[in-house]
Amino acid sequence: MNQKSEESLAAWVNREELAEAMIPLIGRLYRENNVVTSIHGRSLVNQSVVGILKAHRFARQIDEVELSLEETFPVLQVLAGLELGAAAVDVARMLAKYKAEGAGRSLEDFLREELAEVVGRKGADERTSTDVVLYGFGRIGRLLARILIGHSGGGHGLRLRAVVVRRGSENDLIKRASLLRRDSVHGPFEGTISVDEENNTILANGTLIQVIYSNDPSSVDYTKYGIENAIVVDNTGKWRDEDGLSQHLQCPGVSRVVLTAPGKGGLKNIVHGVNHGDITGEDKIVSAASCTTNAITPVLKALNDKFGIVHGHVETVHSYTNDQNLIDNFHKGERRGRSAALNMVLTETGAAKAVAKALPELAGKLTGNAIRVPTPDVSMAILNLSLEQEATKEGINEYLRGMSLNSELRKQIDYIDSPEVVSTDFVGSRRAGIVDGLATIATGKNAVVYVWYDNEFGYSCQVIRVLEDMAGVNPQSFPAVRQDEALSAIV
């Protein structure tokens, strides 16, 4: 082995050792202090050694250099010694702020001052625990369950307490647990799952989930299971208006409802990051809109704020869904009766019009269509826009990249400019949409922007964000995104 090879291997081993040493610090902060650590929004909690290394490498997209574990490890060490209360701490952003504003202070003195609101509070969490019930356990329901279980932490915040389904067979519970355990698209469940058929419960990583069998959304007494003031997440799609969804509110133990589909009538359609501030304490039922609306609305808001949108057309290339037929058969919808696995199926989408419910300034400015294609997950929205101001490909891309990193939409918008990515590369993305910079087209006042999105997992993350806001269980975030930082991505 030559010297260069030996040096490369030694450097890798050293980085592995540092990542291994980080894991107990990250875990202790999470379990004992209710502190979630991340790197530029990429959570470090429950990550493997390789996952931590990849999170550090991701920093190249922001700072053009890989984040050094030699620099982040001391940050975690100091955080672990500050006896913090509940918080979300972005280690990379905090380190960058220290380098820019440390002014000769030690790292400990700087962090102690920056986190003064939670220092010495040792796991104190003012958030009340909020019970969550999943009504339906299909594609979105099971992904919501995975996310909620992964966020269970010390028991504060959102707590998955029950799943309500119709009994499908004698061994229904075993089958439900198996579908949670194994997923053909998103892979195996990270953890352990056990089933108690006598008590109709599923135990997943310490989260005890009561499985309730019911055919009627108004007939369940949740208080019998110790569930109080719960938020019911209706992911069946069967009821989409206030009258239908209000049936859940008739049940003892339920206080609010979130719909995982576009709401009809006067229901608020919430796209987190855009209009989640519209949620009030008086709202008993809200909709989390659709996966496509969540993917395109943040990008459209960003572009409208900067360039102005005169009008546009949204064409969605969407993976097939359970609503379609596997082989040709009767379907009440047009064209959807033809085999989803064999055809591209032209169909309608209400996403373009639905944008206006979250972003009223675009009312009447967008049209849309959808093409269902033979892939199981990850879709693409093509935004063909007429702008008020002239724009270049470079200008649009630089602006959207900035918005994905340093704005209030950074949890919704991601950006990539790799020449090799394809749809499967975005399975598991936690962002609502990912702008493909290399595909951007701009000529004068006309622009075409391509947005990938995991229409299952990315959308589920948006639903969780709506739940957290509705329940008021978001921890304090450090460092906060200042207004001037957000504006720096716009100018």
C-alpha cells in the first residue's frame, strides 16, 4: 500500500472514530435533555456512523467544503455539559455563527450565551404531550407512524397512541404489523416491532399503539384507552369536508382533526412553511392539502416573491397510487381504469388551483394537469411560468439554492444540481420539493423549473409539521433564522 493510500485510510478511520464518539453524545442529548441535533437541517438523532459522516459531507453544498468532525465534536461535547432543556440545535449553523461572531470567546462561553434560554434546565420541556390517532393505516398512515415513533424521544410532543382501521381478516393485526415492519419502497422499519393479539396492540421501539377496529368514525370512545384531547389524522380520504370530518369530533377523547388530502368547502388547506401561521386555537379541522400542492407552493411562493408570476402551467409527472388499477378494470374515474403498471395515464389534478388556498396572490394564475407513470414513488412537477421580471437560469438557481439553505422555507425547499440523479434518489427526502437546478430553463420573462418530490415520505413530513404547529409542540430552535439571513437569500 503506497503512502497516499495509507494516509487516506488513516483519515477515514479517524473520522469513523469521531463519528462513533458522537453517537452517545447525540443520544444522551436527545433522551435526557430532549435536544434534537442536526447539521443544516439533517437530523443526527439515531444516525449510524456513516449517516453522521454523510451529514457532514452534505455541508459542501452550503460552504463548499466538507464539515470537519474535529470542529463539530467539541460543539457536541459542550452541549452535553450545559444541562440543556428542550431545544433543536443545528450544530453546523451554530459553529458557523461562532466563527463569525465568537469575538475571542471560548466555545463554551459562546454556546452558553447563545443557548441561555435553555441552559441549566436539564431536560425541562414546557411542551404538553399531545395524543395522536391515525384513522386509516395505508401508505401515508404507516409513514406517519414511522415518523412519529422516531420522534417519540422522551415522551414529549406528539405521541402516537392508536390506529383505527376496519378489520380485514382473522389475522388482521399480524398483517398490519407486517406492513409497518416491511415496505417495498421505503425499506424495513428501523427498530423492533412486537404484537399482542390479545390486547390488539403493536409495540414499536417502545411506542405502544392501540389498534382499534371500527367502521364508523363517530362511534369510538378513545377515553377507554386513556386517550384524551387527541388529534385524529384522517388519512383515508373518504371524508374531505367539514361535515364528514366532524364525525371524529363526536368521539370522546378527540379535540382536533387533520386531513391528509385536499379539503373541500371552507376548510383551511395548510402548506407548512407558507401559511401554517393561519392555524389558530379555534381551528378544529384543517387539511394538510395534497403532496403536489405541498411540493410546488413553497417554490412558487419563493419565485413570486422575487420575480413575480403573471401566469403559469403546472404539469405533474406522478407515480401511480393505490386508487389506480393494477390491470385494466372498471374505474369511476376517466382513464384511471387502465393498468397503472403498463401505462402513462393522463389525468386531472387540482393542485394548481389548490395553490391559491395557501397562496391567495396566485389565484386564477395557474393551470395544471397530471400524468400518472409506472413508478411506485417520487414524482416531478414542471412549473412553466411567465414572470413579471426577466430572469436567467443562473439567477433563478442561485436564488432557489439560497432559499433552500437560509430562509424560512428551508424545511420545504431543497436544491440539487447533480447531472446523474433520477427519481429513486429522492425516496425518503424530508423536504416538500427538490429543485433540479440543471433542468432549469429561463428565457427573458419565461422560466421552466423542475421540482422532484417524494409524494409519500416528503408529504408525510409536511403533515407532521402541521401536527406539531397545531399541537404547539415545536421546541425552540437555535440559532434562529434572523430576518436579515432570510432576506440575504432573496437579494
